[in-house]
Amino acid sequence: MSTGTDAGGNGWAPVPAPPPRPRDPQPHFVVREARVSRLAAAPTLIFDLDVSDPSKREIFTIALAVQIAIEPARRAYDDETRERLTELLGEAGRIGAPTRTMPWARADVLVQPFRGSATVAVPVPCGYDLEIAATNYFRSVPDGEVPLVFHFNGSVYYTGDDGRLQIVQISWEESADFRMPIAAWQRMIDAYYPNRGWVPAGAETIERLRRFKLEHGLPSYEAALERLLDEGSAR
């Protein structure tokens, strides 16, 4: 605080200090919901994020990077689900113990201009390759919710006090938890791959299966696999 002469000239009076400079933008994120994209060419889930910035700065855009992971230990499982998850999470009796985080997806989006708050849609393409750990996990969980954690990073472009464009970084410490209803993933997969699953195989294996199918006059690769499984079970 500085001092100066008062209006009556009677001495020194306090003069208010200039207001502090507004803080740099510090956006926070909340995952509001997960929904199925109806327009995507491939299976896609859309996560709606609520973005809030207490600085009330004029935000030009946020170049946002999002990493999503599954946290299997943050939900309970019945015995049948535990058995399905043994391949991913270890012995059934240990699934309830602390389990490593399972990376799932990464997405990059641009947030529209805003001041104070905004909502942004984050599209996440979803395959059905059963050799991908996250896909195998989703397929093994029959109901309830999937505990997810979202980690955010990126650059915030905003208007500074002088009217010029400024940039500040978002720390990877910025994160949000979300419990995704597994029904959302199931509806998405059923819309694109009804009653189907995908198991990758090498080119040589596929060629051998093709020859087996032709030699036995079978109508499809699925029929060839069923024949091989039946023969193996009969031994």
C-alpha cells in the first residue's frame, strides 16, 4: 500500500494498491456422460466433458489431450466374472486386491471459445479385437459400471491483459474419475457387431483355415472353427 495527500491537504492518506493480476486459466474437467455415436463409420463412444475455468478469462481454445485408463480394482466382481478376468488380472482370488491400471485410449480435441465454462465432446473409437486388454475387459464384465480415470494435458490459448494471445499448459496432474455404465459399450458393440467377436490371426494361420474350409466343403470360417473345436473336444 502507498500513501499520498488527502483531498483536504491535511496530510498523508492511504492510496489503494492496484488490483492483483487475474490468475492464468486453470481449467478443470468433469466427465458428465458416455453415449454412443450414431454417425461414426466405426464403433465410437463419446464422452461429454464439462470444462470450468475459475479465472473467467476469455479462452480462445484449448488443445486438449486426454488419456483414459481402466482401474479394475475399484469395483466388485462375481465369481463368474472373476473367472473370465483371470487371464487379464491374474488368479481369481486376487482380483479384489490392488490391480494395475489398464490403459485404454487417447484422444485429442479442440475446445470451443468460452469464458467461465463450456462442454466438449471427446470421441473415442472402440474396436472389438479380443487381444486388446481393454476390449477383453469390457467383454468380460456383464453389468454394472467400469471405473475409468481421465488424465488431461494440453495448451490453453487465452487473451491476456494486453489483448495479446497467451499460452499456458495444463498439468498431467489434472484428472477426473468416471464410472461408465458397461451398457453403453455393449449397446455400441451390438449396433456394429451383433453377436460377433474378432480374434486376430497370422496370414499363414488364416490360409490354413481357408484350405481346411474348402477341403471339408464348409460354408464359412466360423463353421471351420466349430469343426476344429468339435474334433479337438472329441479326442
